[in-house]
Amino acid sequence: MKKLRKIDLYLIPLFFVTIAASILRTIALLTSFDTVSGHFDNKITISIASGIVLLSVIGFASYLFLGEKERKLIARSDNAASYIPAGIVSIALIFMGAHSISVAFDFHPSGIISPLAIVCALLAFLSAGSFLVSVFIEKNEHLYKAIFSLSIVFFLAIYSVMLFFNNEVRPTNSPNKIVDQMAFLSAAIFFLFESRICIGRAKWRGYVGFGLIACLLTAYSSIPSLIVYVANGNIVSDSLVESILSLAISVFIFSKVLQSRTLTPAEECDAVKSISVLASRREEEIQEQRKLSRTHAYNNIVENDDTEDAANYTFDLPEAESETNFTPEGADQDLPHND
């Protein structure tokens, strides 16, 4: 049986709280929401849903202090759990950029909404590229990857500001607008921690803690809005594209937080350390054997050189012929005899 980790104590409540809060908000939107005023006629159901979300956010924030101890982990982006949600968010951001351009033309250029919408459009397209870059560049620490990852942070932050000033669809104090703003701002903080991974400054407690919060708030913002649109065609957010983007971001964040529980530590485990020690010892033995082999070969060369040098300074003397075989010239002539 696998050991239950601290993050599991947060992921399980996240699942049930998201379902419960989304159901309650959906009921409130279908039964007591006034589309003209942007407020709820009966606030009991929506107050219960908001209370559950608020308490859950406080509980998830405790991970910043009670979560797994900080250590260097090896993040992964080379699996289907990473690039499929990233592709979905990229597509949603492209549509969001196009929608922001249309918003910029709908408002008077002298107002603040039109410039903000143009900036949001540019950042949305850059953010879509950043998710594609995160898929193609598998290296965790990369300068271009870090620069592109900041575009989604600025987009979410500026879009939240645009939601605040845009009173054409919903009033400033509309509860739905406040939920959407909090959802996008929490997602911006999460992606800020995501960008820290690209520069080697990861803070995993903040990454997981704000990931849990952002996942809950983006799901709480988008799921009821999309259900209401399917049910009666009403758009309770600023746009349908906004709700789709919020849901895509929620899926992406949940995938990343879920993957964080299985990330491999950057430091070596005990088994790897033992193997490294054995490999080092074997390498020392091989080096020692090579030294002995070189020494032995050198001694043989020296001995051979001594033998060759001795041969260079020796020579063979020819053997002298025997004197008994020497016959002087004329010895075979007769000598005179004295009588």
C-alpha cells in the first residue's frame, strides 16, 4: 500500500469541495439570479456556496506552512498530462485574444477598456505561444521559456483589471464579477510560481498551495457559468470564451498539482548513492590494474633494451687456422744430403 502524502490530504477535499460548491452556485444561478441587476434575489444558497469556498481557500492556504518540506524536484512537461492541457489552454487563449480585439473595437478608444483590451489581446497570443514553448522545450531551466511564461501572468492580471472597469455587462459589485476576478488573479499567482521553475527558483509549497486555490476558484467560476449557458442560454460571465478559458486553466492547474506529488527529487536517493560508490570503487580498481599493466610493460621494455644494448657492444672473433696444416712454399722439394 502506498504511503499517504500530505498533498493527498488536500487533493481529496479539493475534489469534493469543487463539486459541492459548483452545484450550489449552479442552483443559485438557475433559481435566484437576476440577469438585469446582476445580483441574487435569494442569497441563502449562494452564501452557503461562497462560505464553503472561502473556508476551503483558507484551508488550502495552510499548505504554504504545513506542506511537504522544500526540496529541489525535477519538473516534467514531456507527458500527455502536460501537453494535452497545455494545448487546450493555448486554443482557448487564441480565441480569447480574438475576443479581446472585438472588445477593443466595441468601446470608444478614449476610454480605458479599449487600450486594456488591445493589451490583453497581445498578451493572450503571447500566452498561447508560451504554452507551446513549454511543450517543445523540455528543459526545465530555460531563459526563453521563463520570459514567455510571464506573459500569461500579465494577461490574467490585466484582464482582471479590465473586468473591474468594464461595467457594460455587469456592475462593479456583481458577485459573479468578483468570483471571476478572484479566479484569474489566483491563477496569475500560480503561473508566477510556474515561471520560477524555468529560472531554477521553484518554491513547491507556494506552487502547490496556490495551485489548489486557483484550481478551486477557476472551476467554481467556470463550471456553473457553462451549465447555466447550456441550460437557458444566459451568460453570467463577461463572455462565453472567458468561462471556457477559466475551465481550461482549471484543468491545466489540476494536472500540474497532481503531477507534483510524483516528481522525482533532484538529489540522489540511497540506492543511487550506493551504486555510485560501487562504480567509483570499480573505477579505482581498473585504474590500479592499468597502472600495474603499464609498469609491467615498461619493465619488459627496459629489459629488452638492456639485452639489445649488450648485443650492440659484442662481436664474434674468427677462429685461427691450425699451424700443423701450414706448409711453406717449396717444402715438398728434395733437400741436399751430405754424405
